[in-house]
Amino acid sequence: MLKSFIKMSQEDYFPFTTDVIKNFNRIDFPNNITIIIGENGSGKSTLLELIAAKVSLPRISNDSAYKDYHLERSKTAAKNFSIVGTKSNGFFF
């Protein structure tokens, strides 16, 4: 279970400029289920992509031409974050 997601850097480029990412240093997940809400464009999906990239979750997509390059930006940025907890089996879509 993921326990904490910790930002290790304060960069000034995407995804660090999204509201969700720039306004936290650590997010704790004390429960098995977490609901993330916010305005359009605030960074909710970006946060989830970063977490998925950091724990190497496979992505599924309806797009038959899907390639891993869709998450390359998140994979690169994920190096600036740390995870506390163990990776569970799962996928990202």
C-alpha cells in the first residue's frame, strides 16, 4: 500500500507548475482509498500519472496505437519524487 508521495524538488517547469504539484511537499495516504478532487487543469491526472510512473504501473488504453511515450514526461519528472510504502499489483488507465 502506498503510504506517502514526497516531492524532492521545486522545479519551475511542467508538471511542477500545476497547482496540485507545486502546493505540496508530501501527500500521505492513510487509507486504502483516496479521492482526489479539484478544478479542471489543477493537476489531478498529472499527480496520478507521476505516482503510476514512479511505481512502474502498466498503463492500459483504448487506443490501439498506444505506446509508452505517453507517460515519458511523467517518467522523467517522477525521478524528483519519493514513495513510502510498497508497490501493489495494479495498472493505470
